[in-house]
Amino acid sequence: MIQRAYHLFLASSGRLVSVVSNSMNIKNDERSQTFRGFLKQTKANVIKLPLEIFWGTLRPVTVETYLIVIDKASEF
């Protein structure tokens, strides 16, 4: 979905921000490998979030998550 949003909806010079689970690092299937390649290609900033980030929610959980920030280059 992040790749789709990037290619179809993100304007030139736009910024895409998303929270993702650690499965992108654990899984080694083709889809996960393609996603990791996409992150590298777009020079995404991948920030590991603290484990306790969701403790203050209605259903507190401990889960490894990352904040993904991608700035789309200008098409000029």
C-alpha cells in the first residue's frame, strides 16, 4: 500500500509518512524484498519506534514498529 500511495497519489515534492510493523525486516518473501528495495531506491528514512509506543492505547501492546518517511523528488 505504501508503494501504491507513493506512485499513484503522492504529488511531486510530497512527503509520505507511515507506521509499519517489523515484518518488513523479518519476512524474506518476494513482496518483502521488493518493499525493502523500494525503501532503498526512494532513500526512505526508516526510524525505529520505541516498543512502548502503544502502551497508552485502549489495547496496550508491545510491538516492533517503524516510522517510514519518504520525500518524493521534484519532477522538474
